[in-house]
Amino acid sequence: MPSSETETSVAPGAAYDLVVIGAGINGLGIARDAAARGLRVALVEKEDIGSGTSSWSGRLIHGGLRYLEQGDVALVRESLRERETLFRIAPHLVKPVPLMIPLYSHNRRSKWTVRAGMVAYDILSFDKTTDAHRTLTREETLARFPQMSAEGLQGCAIFMDGQVIWSERLCAEVALQATAEGCHIFTHCRVDGFLQDGAQLTGVTYTDMLTGERHAISAPMAVNAAGPWVDAVLGTRQAQGKRYIGGAKGSHLVLDPFPGAPADVVYYESRVDGRLVLVIPWGKRYMIGTTDKKFDADPDTACADEAEVDYLLGEVNALIPGAGLKPSDILYTYSGVRPLPYVPEKSEWKVPRSHVIHDHAPDCRGLLSIIGGKLTTYRSLAEETVDGLFRRRGRKAPPCTTRRALFPGARVTDLAAYRAQLLATSGAGAGVVDRLVSIYGARAGDVLALGAANPALLEPFDPDSGAIPAELIFTFRHEFCRTLTDALIRRVMVGLNGTCGRLVVDAAAAILAADQGWDAVRTAREIADYRRYIRRFAVPCPDTASRVAAQ
């Protein structure tokens, strides 16, 4: 059976300088930065790379315009700076997109308030490469978005932010950077507890969830970056009743293009409660979100509920009267839990979005927990965390290099010329090449190389997404996959096609079985596990739930 070049080649009990718990974008960023600065790093994740909150956001790389309402100017400035950094170091994944804010007479925020916010946003993004905001008249707004409700419309503001279609791929490439710097990644491994010598941390214990084996990792420092699972990782270490995370569930709906769907991301104020709702063009589909509800259950169980579906559809139908959207129009839903600080006296909408790095000394010296954090600002959070780790060890921190280092998929000077070269030399069709370049960037040629000896590997096995067998083989060999679900949901992105991959899961499993040497029992188990996983995407209405959940 072919082995993965990203597979851990060291004994699980090896000694490290640092263990990072959680392979979401923040944990990955910390592990990568620490390894790049010379620390021996292990990263332990209970499921897969980017399998938690990092995958379930609205996939916008944004400056946090609404954080101005909370007076968090520093977070807005940090977000805008990091947005520009991602435009530069990951241009194949993170791209500028226009956002429209409709100005209605019934809005709780006046048009003058919005315009003032836009001016502040431009000032705080003084080093941006995108255009400044502009305002449109009522007539100009309707010309740009003719199907929107004209009742009470006063105009709109247009500004630029960023979008990452596949945040899962962002996580995968940071993981590749981390391993290139020497980090060892252990996925599907659940941390069970901490080891101490008196008050000093000495390591962690974990269970491999696929084999059942238990191991220990020795390290004098650990960062708990488990997102909404931070409290679960800490377990009995916490003082009685002590909580750090006050999770808030956010749900999104995914639909095919619908009557009146906008060309821009539309960011508008709910008529029901004044919260901000988004209609987001997302690849060839649309995403509608998000909700913001307190959530105290296991984050693994987060799913959209009927009230959230009714709320989001009602908002879109009010904004676009001709849309007429019904639950049966929804392809699937997804939900994630934001790892917000526990502030019970505030509504989830008003809880600060700034992160906190909590030091568990003196009870456990060497242990930090990350509370909060955003997709956009993962790199700067990692830099701050690693600076603090060196400071706590009484050492001068080496310079951080992550602001300048290109992502693996960004290492070509001209992506358009690279695409043309692949089209001319690979034997693959234009649709396949376009897809691979959009997902893998400069690594698309490595995927296509697998088809040199076997052209059948370049023929799509999924008509919806256009995914090819070579992608499955490539990602299993080179991108940390241990299960079929890892590959379909978070690497080749077939699991987020119009049917959540239900129609091609058997074909995908057969491709991997042939390449990885799976027997019939393993193949059947992988298929069953995948079908069980995608039940979380079900639309919570009797007339549509069967499309995802029952098959």
C-alpha cells in the first residue's frame, strides 16, 4: 500500500518543545509559526485538519466592519491588515470581492451611520490594495441589483473585502507549511489529559480514535487551540464551574442560483432583530447566513434547526421579493460553533470577538488556552502566541517569517500563464485544469502528473464538481488524509457539492480502495462512516431532510 509522505514517521512518544491541541486554522497557524522559529512541535487533533469551526464559517476574509459598532477599532485594524497579507501570500485561495450594504429607511442603522463606518473602514485600511468604498443612489442601486426590494430604499454602499471559497484548503496548506518546517501532525487523535511534574506541564496523553491505541507526548509547553472544545480538553483541570468558552452557533443555507440572486455579496440588516445577514455568491452556488444562537451542547452535534431556516429564508424573501424561497429549495445546511469568550451577561451578538490567550499558571505552568480567534486573523494570533511562548521560557523570540512566506499553492509568479502551460501539456481538459488551479494553485501540476501514465485518472468521477480520481490519490498520499471523509469533505471538496457527495461516494471509495489497498470490509466501513457524517447537513424539514439524511 502506498504510504503518505505526510504520514508521521516518528514514535508517538517522542519528546517535543511544544504540543498544540487542535488543527483548526488557529492551531495550525501556531504550530507552523513555532516550528518555523525552531521549536520541535507536535500537533494533535481529535478529528481532521480544519474539521471544526474553521470549515463552517461564512468563508469571508473580512475586516470586521460590524466590530466598529462594538468600538473594537484595534480588531478591525488587525483584521484589515491580515486580509491584505492573505491577498498577498495566498492569492489562489483568498480573493477580493465586492460587498453591498443596502440603505433602507427602516434600518436601525441610519445611512449616515453606515457612511461614517465606511469612512472609518477606509481609514483603517490605509494600506489596502483594493478600491475605497463608494455610495450609490437609489437608482444606481436598483440598476446593480434590480430584484431587491425597492420599498424604503435610499441607496447602498459598496466596499471590498475578501473571500476564501474553500477555507478547508486554507487549513490544508497551512498544515503543509507546518510539516515542511518540521511539525509532526497526529490527526484523529483525542487528547485525554495532561501530564505534570508538580505545577509544571510535562506532556499530554491521547487516544488514536481509529486504532484505539493510547500514547503520550512529552513537552514542557502546550497550547490548547481546540476552539469550542477548549473546555472539554481542559476537563477536570478547570476549577469547579469555571468556563472559558461561551459558544454561539452559526448556521448557513446552501442553494443553487435562485430568482433575483445578486451578483455581489449582500450584507444587510435584518428586519426582525437588526442583526446583519449575508447572501453570498459561493462558487456556482449561494450561501445564506448566518445565525447567532447560544449553544452549550457538544459542538460536534451542531446542526441547523427549523427556526434558523425560517429566519434566514424569511430575511432573503423580504430582501428579494421575487425569490420565493422555500425549505425545499435548500440543497443542504451547515453549522459551526464560534469559540467566543464566556460572557453570560451579554447576548451572543454583543460578545467581543477579540481573542484571549489564557495562561494557566501557576496551576499548570506551560499551558495556554486560546479563547476566540477568527479565520482572518489566524496568522497574527499565532505570531502573538509564539512570541509569548518564547517570553515565558525566558528566551528571545526569533523573528516571525509568516507575514512574507507564500503558501505552497501560491509559488508561481503568474497563475494565468501556469494554467495555460498545464492546459497545453497535461492532456487534461480546460474544466479540469481550471478546477485544479483554483483549488491547488501551483500544486495543480503535481495532481495532473498522476495522470501521465493513466489518463483515466484525469476523467471526472463527479459530474457536479468536476473532481478527478487523481485528486483523491494525491490528497491521500500527500495531505494528511486518514479516512474517505477527510478526503471528500475537506480536501477535494466533493462533499460540499450539490448532493454532499452522496451520488459518488461509492465511486470515490473504489478509487481509494484500489490505490490504498483497502479490503471490502474497510471500504464498506469508510462508505458507511461518510454517509453517517453528512447527516449533519440535513435540512430540518420533513419534505427535504431525506435528500441528505436518509441515504
